Amino acid sequence: MTNRRTRHRQSRIVSESVQAERGASLVELMFGIAISMIVTAAGYTVMATGEKTAQINDQTVELQQNGRIAIELISQDLKAAGFGMNGTIGTCNNAVVPADNKPTGADTGPDSFSVAVPTNLSTLAATATGTVSTITLASGAVAAMTPDGFGTGSTISVGGVHTSTVSAISGDILTLQTAIGTPRVYGIGTQVYWLRCLSYDVATTTALCSGLAPCLRRGGVPIVEGIEDLQLSYACDGCTGTGVPDGIVDDQNASGTFDTSDFISNSAWTSSPMTPDTIRLVRVTVVARQTRSDQDWKGTAPTTVEDHNPTSDSGYSLTNYSQIRRRIVTRTVQLRNVGLAS
């Protein structure tokens, strides 16, 4: 009897032990897997959303920065336009030469323009005094600028005062077509500038942009990516009526005061009195955009800038257009070297 009780007790202990060691049921296992999947999915969603937000922020910062860089570069050249200029430089017969996309009507693409600007060439390595037709630059100056196109026929300005065409080059010695006359004296270290005619335009192919398109180009060289549009309008002095400048910007809309309507955005600037030499102010607008589309972004309808409405552009698609973020930057620049009367 005692043995049976003992065996029964041992059998119950073994049974309880087996039950205690038994694994989770299939239902419990599936429930656990489901919870794990929900937690994982939630974590992935949070991570993906955070990554997407970070990308959007980076792209927004980038396009804003590109817009600011483009407007700064253009503004600097316009402010210096015509510096030391006393005749035609390259294809620039004036400080600024507009090239409206479509002078006879509304634009269907970006504008362009050319500008005569100074580039630091070198400094004088020897004093130039009296009537001299040669100047000596710092050692290696000519070789350093030759790849950029400097050479015989280039226009230089000594100290921003004496401008001449380079007729010959020997090492770092330049022979000037127009000699420096007495009593001018230019000492060692005087800055010498290379005057160049550079064009600004917007390219839309990767080949012209040397990478991501579109881009802003200066002198045919890509300088800022993500610039989709460049629009310019001009305020002038002496481009209406008798064509005589009086030191005051012409009142195009006869409002009696200077306002935004006094800027002209649709002209070839080739017929007197509306010629480039009368331009005094330039209103520059650039449109910066993402270099890649974002299908999750739905932008507003296209914005008309000056006389350019993107809906008139070849190949325009609202679906594609609205998937790209854009920023518009505008600035008005005074041409300092052709100036307004004080």
C-alpha cells in the first residue's frame, strides 16, 4: 500500500514536471509573432519617416542655398560690370548685354545675358612710370591664367584706370597696344585686372551641366546646380522719349514715382533709344529646384516670373512639375560703373 502511494506520488510529480516544461501552444506562438511584426513594422515606419523627413530637409536647405549662391554670384558681376571698360570687350559692347528669351512676347524659357567684368590677373612686379608700353606681372601670372583663355588680344586694366589690349606677351611681360602716359605712375603691387565678357545662362542637360541638370552657367562653365530659371528685367535712364539721360530712372508707367512697373522684361535692347548703355538697374530672379523629383510632394500651380509662365514651355507637364520643390529668389542690383546721379 505504501509502495503504491509512493509510486502515485512520484508519477504526479513527473506529470507536473512535464507540464511545467511544456512549450507555448501554436496559438500563443502566432500571437507572439503577430505582436513582434506589429512592433517591427511600427519601428520601420518611424525610421522610414524620419529618414524621409531628413532627406526633405536636406533637399530644401540645398535648393535654398543654391538659389542664394546663384543670386550672389550674378549680383557681384553686375555690380562690377563695366569696370575699367573703354571699348568693346569680346562680344560685350556695353557693360551689360541683355538676351531676353523671347523679346517679341512672353518667354518660353530662361533669359540670359552677358556682362563685362574684371578678374584679378596679377600685380605689377616692377613700377610702370612715364610713357611705357610694357608692364611686368608677378612671376607665373600669365601661365596661371592661360588655361582660362588669357593671351594676346585680351583686355587688361592697370589699377582700374589704364585700360588696353594686350598686343604681345613674353613670359610675364605684357606689351600694351595703348601705352601708359606721363605723369601716371603705377607702383609695384598695383592690381592688374583682366577684363572679360562672360555670359550667364541656364543649361538643361547633364552634358552641359557636367552632372546634375539643370544648372546655372557662367562663361559656359557650370557654377550652380539646380537652377531652373533665370529672369531679368531692366530699369533705364534715357531709354524713352528723347533718349536723353537725366540721372533719374525713366518712369515707364507715368506714375510719377519709381515702382516695379518701371522695369522692362520684354525687349531686345537693340533699337535706339532702348539700348544697353541706358540700363541702370537690373532686377534678377532665379528659380532653384530639387535636382530629383519627389512623388510624395504635390506643389502648387506654376508661378509666373517676369514674363515667363512655365506652362508655355515645351514638354511641360503639371504632374512632373508639381513633384519638385522650388524656391524663388529676387534681387535688384545697381550698375555701379554706369551709375545714377547722386
